[in-house]
Amino acid sequence: MRTNDEPGGQTFTERARRTQIVGCAIELVAEAGYPAASIGKIAERAGVAKSVVLYYFSTKEKLVHTLVMEIFLASVPVMVPAIAAEETASGKLRAYIRSNGEFIHTHRDHALAMLEIWTSYRSATGQRLDEEMAESTARQPPQGDLAALDPTTIFELGQRTGEFRAFPVHHMTTALRQAIDGAVLQSSRDAGFDVPGYCEELVTIFDLATKGEP
Amino acid sequence: MRTNDEPGGQTFTERARRTQIVGCAIELVAEAGYPAASIGKIAERAGVAKSVVLYYFSTKEKLVHTLVMEIFLASVPVMVPAIAAEETASGKLRAYIRSNGEFIHTHRDHALAMLEIWTSYRSATGQRLDEEMAESTARQPPQGDLAALDPTTIFELGQRTGEFRAFPVHHMTTALRQAIDGAVLQSSRDAGFDVPGYCEELVTIFDLATKGEP
Amino acid sequence: MRTNDEPGGQTFTERARRTQIVGCAIELVAEAGYPAASIGKIAERAGVAKSVVLYYFSTKEKLVHTLVMEIFLASVPVMVPAIAAEETASGKLRAYIRSNGEFIHTHRDHALAMLEIWTSYRSATGQRLDEEMAESTARQPPQGDLAALDPTTIFELGQRTGEFRAFPVHHMTTALRQAIDGAVLQSSRDAGFDVPGYCEELVTIFDLATKGEP
Amino acid sequence: MRTNDEPGGQTFTERARRTQIVGCAIELVAEAGYPAASIGKIAERAGVAKSVVLYYFSTKEKLVHTLVMEIFLASVPVMVPAIAAEETASGKLRAYIRSNGEFIHTHRDHALAMLEIWTSYRSATGQRLDEEMAESTARQPPQGDLAALDPTTIFELGQRTGEFRAFPVHHMTTALRQAIDGAVLQSSRDAGFDVPGYCEELVTIFDLATKGEP
DNA sequence: TATGAATGAGCGTTCATTCAT
DNA sequence: CATGAATGAACGCTCATTCAT
């Protein structure tokens, strides 16, 4: 009954365990794929009992949500400053692609796990991750960092300043996000895939694609 | 007596059942995702016993292979003639994107199922679909139609004729394939997604991206 | 509607098919063991449809009974004359062991299949082969050849003539039958096992064991 | 707090359950035969869910190995001291047969289960129990108790001391093992079979058979 | 805080058998 | 005479989850 309750209602031990489990889960999902990443195997990798995982994350669904958040938060310090340092929309776009590529390159497991979850995860009711998130964030739209990490913002800026041609922003966003995910996909097939090189090509592609003919 | 010696050694009943099961499987994979498309659920949807599915496709792996082949073959008459009708590389590229979009639009379930399998399927040994296919086609590389449906061919043609700038072909291929898959993804989230509109934008994007400044 | 009904109510074709299926079944049981010898695999080996097997032998149980009878009948021409040619009980015993060994040697599949069925087969109600047979032959005790192939007869003869010492006949029978089955067992583990050599040793063993001290 | 750190890292509950399951499995195999002893039926007999059996023995193969070990270990205290107490080879041989008979008599289910497994078990790859064991003990040959329980040792001793005549040891071993297994077989057919009486006859048989004429 | 124990639903697969043709 | 089609029960096994301690 020591007074070891930390702010946020979590003890030091609890935070450590959660971090450890999340780390192992990310590794396992990246290596074996989401469907093969059972709670039992995650626990085994973490060296704890299976029930411990469910003690901290009462449901597999909640564990996945935590994973996603963890991965997203890991990308913020890499991407947000890089984008913010640029002033022009095309500068921000280049920074977005390059810093995302850098994140994929330096955090391969994080990126692989995210893609696995993104493509394979379904809730008990059959919903995909984005559908679940869309529901929970319907009333509370993303702000701050989350907004900064949405290419939409950049494309809208560029169209406002006249740097970019008139294109449907959400379509360009889809194309860009998918193209970047391609880096993760190739990296998952071939650990030696040249992610920075691929992203440099993406910079060229979307530079040309957003500016259009003079 | 005619039903028993059809070409391919398959009776009328057999072909009908196989078609029906494949159809139900495609629907279910498209709706619920690959991991949720168990043999039992496929059978239930088809209104037959689980063992009937395994009577026609002795293994789930074989069922998946059949699905993939079926979907691929459905795309051929839509895409191949459209691409072949164009002479220039940029014409072929536009036709590739537009006809692929048309296929996604008119064969939504096929496209969704293929994407699901592409991203979620793993063989018993953990191999992905493309890794399995890469193994089986190692000695017998694709020819004819299959080659025509690989954007690589188009990009190489364009670089030879000088229509396209010098870019790493495999990177451009990855970006294009991913961008097109984006149409499927969006369509799975929102059945009313404007696939042709999106693809028209892709036409512009890759037109600009492949030509570039001199 | 040709008048091809043979005596016994079986057509030529029918007998041929039955022989063929029984032969394949014996081979398969010998090779893969009884539990692995499913009707489907037997049919496959015979090159007929699974239902054909059940058309001729309406039940797997009946097929097994036929197999056993077939194997037994195959042993008769090898063993019975050899035993009958001897006059003394110890002569008949030697002939029994040697001819049984010869049968095992020349009909390895038959012997292996019999042993597999003997040790592994259970009817739907859990009964073993001998228990089933004991039931069906309760009222109709074996005669003629069957009696000749039961070592009991030989042992009783030897005790009557004074050639053999006084031992409990059924115990000696059990020991002998088991010892001979050992040849099959060893042969199943090692195809090159020296069955005749082993049986020659059995001849010595049971010669000594039945005569006892002078 | 004491239950959790027993020797072997097993809790009291775990050992109890394992013992219970192994006991039920031995009973069931003895009664219904190995093929009929499914995990589900073993669980049913133990009054637990099917998954509980797999919780303690992650694979049926492992359960079988445990069964075999359990049965073997149960025979050691009965047979080894009895054999060790004799000095001559023929004394050891008599003790071997009699103590084995005693074990079969007092541990009928154990003996039946062992014989069932011995004759019917096949691993996933089709290997029999002895073939599996031969593989695993190839580098680490059995010593001490295991060697004492192999009749080969006794026969070799007797030939060295001149008590036994010159016979091929492995053939005599096969015959003896098979003859003793006959006791189990008869006992399984008839619960009232006189195992000690049969073994006493075996003592006579192999006494005569190993000594022979000069 | 942490865990061992237990469960039930579901998985892919095999199999003997039935039946209409 | 022969078969293709279909079935239901059972199999070994995995998994997320519950619960008492």
C-alpha cells in the first residue's frame, strides 16, 4: 500500500510493463504479421504470462489501439519538426515525404506493424481500424500534431498560395499516402529495400504532380 | 450423358458448384475480410455443408489460389484490350489506369477480395501471396497477358521511345500500383467512392510525373 | 441384360473389381498402416471412385473382413500341404513354423496387412477382429483347413503321441503365434529382416520347449 | 505459497491435473484402443474441457510420450529389483519374465495401454513409437535401468557365462518380448486370463529354449 | 500486481457413409 | 455397373477471454 501512484493513475511498474509489452507486440506484428501475433505469443516474447497482457490491456482490441497510438506518437518527433521547418507548401510536402521515409527507415518495425494492422486488423464487429477511429473521433476532430501529419493540410495550403494546381485534395492525399505505404510494403518483402531512394523518387513524382503545367 | 465429359473433365454440376462457391467466397472476403472468411462461413453463405467446400477445393490454400486466378482472369478482358488499343506509352499508361479503375468500379467485390488476399493472406509457412507466386513463376516467367498487365512494361517502353523521363521503373511501378490500390481501399470504406474520378486524377498525376521537365 | 451371372451370383467383372480393390487395400494397409488406409486412399490406389469401394463392400468393416479372409486363404496353399506332409507332431510343428515363415517371406504385404489389422482394427462398437470373429463363429466352429492352421491341433497331437511334454496347450499356442508375429513386426521395421533365419531359430526354440527334459 | 515452487517448476494443481489426465488417458487407451482415444474423449472422461488437456500437454504427441514414460516408470520398481536380485543369467531371465508378468497382472491398464500405443501409434510423419525413440536415443543410448529392462543384456550374460547355448540374441529377444506381449493381448480379450500361469509356462519355455542340448 | 487454470468457440481437415442417377 | 455429389461427425489444435487467488 505504498503511495506509488504516479500522475495519470499509473505506477512506474505499470508504465514499464505496458511499454515492454507494446514493444514486443510491435516487433512480433512486424515479423510475423498481425494474424499470427496472438496474445500468447506476445506474452511469451515479453517473458510474462498471457494473462498479464490482458491485465494491462483488457482486450486485444485495446492493445491494438495502444500499439497504433504508440507508433503514431513515435513518428511525431521525426516528422512534425521537419515539416514545420519549411515555409512553402511544396517545401512542406517534400519534408513530409522525406521525414516519413526517414521514419520508415529508422523505425522499420513500427512502420511494418502499422501497415500490418492497417491492412489486416478487424474488430469483432468487422470494422477496420480507420472505421473504428472515425467513429471515436467523430465529435472530437484531430488537432495540432495530428492535423500537421495529414497531407490534406499541406495540399490546401499550397492551393491557397497558388503553389499547387487545382486538384481534388482528398484524391491527392489518398495517392500520396498509398505511395508512401508502398515503401513499407517493399521493405517488408525485402529488408534491404532502398527506402530513402524510393522516397526521393516520390518527392519528384508529387512535386511534378502537384504543380502541373505552367 | 453429356454432363460428364465436358472439357477440363468437369461435369456441369461441378463447374456450377465451383463457380457458386468461388462467388460466395469473393463476396465474403470482400465484405468481412480475408481472416474472417473461414471455410465454414463460405459454406454457410453458399448454403452447403462445410465439407462440400473442401470436396471441391481440397485445401483452403487451393481455394484462395482459385479465387486469385478467377479475379485476375476477370480483369484481363477489361484491361488488356484497352491497353493494347493504345500505341504510345503515355496512351497505354492512361489506358492502364482508366481500365483498372473501370474494373474496380464494375467488379468491386473482385477488387476488394483481391486486395484483402494480397495484404492479409499468408500460407501455412508464413509466405505471402506474391512470395508464393514468385516461387512458382521463377522458372516460367509471365508472358503475354500477364506481362501486359505489369506497368513495368509500359514504363520501359516510354523510356525507350523518349516519351518518359528517366526514373527508376520499379519505383514508379510501386507508386502507381499502390495509388490504384488506394481506389479499392477507399471504395471499401465508402461504397459510393468516385473510383473513375479518382482514377482520372491518377491519370493526371502520373502523366505529369512520368514526363517531368526536360 | 446378358446372362453373365456366374455361380455365386457374381459376374466376372464384379469378381475382378473385388480382387483388384482387395489387392490395393492389402498393399496400402501394409505400407501405411491400418489407420491411414482410408477408403478414399484405397480407391485412389485402385483407380476407381471412392463410392465404388463401398458399392462392392458396403462397409469398411466388411472390406476388412474380406481382406482378412483373402490373406488367410492365401496362406492355406503354402502352409496346409507342408504341415500335412509331416506325420509326427514335432514334424508338423517344424513345418508349421517354417511354412508360416515362408508365407511371411513371400507374401510380405499380406502378412504386414494382417498384423496391422490384427493389432489396430476395431469395429464401430470397439471390438477387435478376433472378438468379432469369435462371435460370428460361436455356433459354427472352424473346420478343415482352419483347424489345420491352428497350432493347438498340433500340440494336442504331440501330447497324445507322447512326443511333447505336458504343457497347457493354449499357452503354448499363444507363445508360438506371438513369436511368429514377431517376424512380421521385425519385417515391417526392416524390409531386409531375415525372416527364414528367425523362423529357423523359432523351430529350435519350440522344439526344445515342447519336448522338455528327457 | 508453497504450492507454486515445487521441484520441477510445477504447482500442486498442475501435477494433480497432469496425473489425472494421464490416468484417464491410460484407462481409455486400454479400454477403447489408441485410435479411439481422442483428446476429446480423454477430456470427457476426466471431466474437463478438451482444451484443458492441450493446456497441459500442448500436443497429442507429447501426451503420448508422457503416457509411455509414465507406464515405463511404473514398471521399473517392479522389475528392476527382481532382476537385480538374481545372480545367474537364467535366474535373471526367470525374474524378468515373472516380474514382467506381475507388472501386467497388477497394472493391467498400463500394460494394455502400452501395447496399444506400441502397435497402433504413428506420429504425424508415419513413424512408429520405437522408430521415434530410436531416433531420439541414437546418440544417447539407454543406461542403467533401461539397459536392465532389455532382455538382450541377460541373454548376452548367459552366453558369456556358458549358461545359455549359442543362439542369435536379437532373435531370442524378439521371441521373448512377443511371447510376453501375448499375456497382455490375452488379458485384453479376457480380463480373467491367468497371466501368472502363462508367464510360468513362459519361464519353462525359455528355460528349455535357452539351455538346449549340449 | 500478477498469474495459473480453465473454458468455449472456432479453425482447417479427414473420413465413412448415403443417395440419386 | 459405377459414380459424383453431398453430408455430419469427429479430429487435433489455436485463440481471446474469465476468474479465483
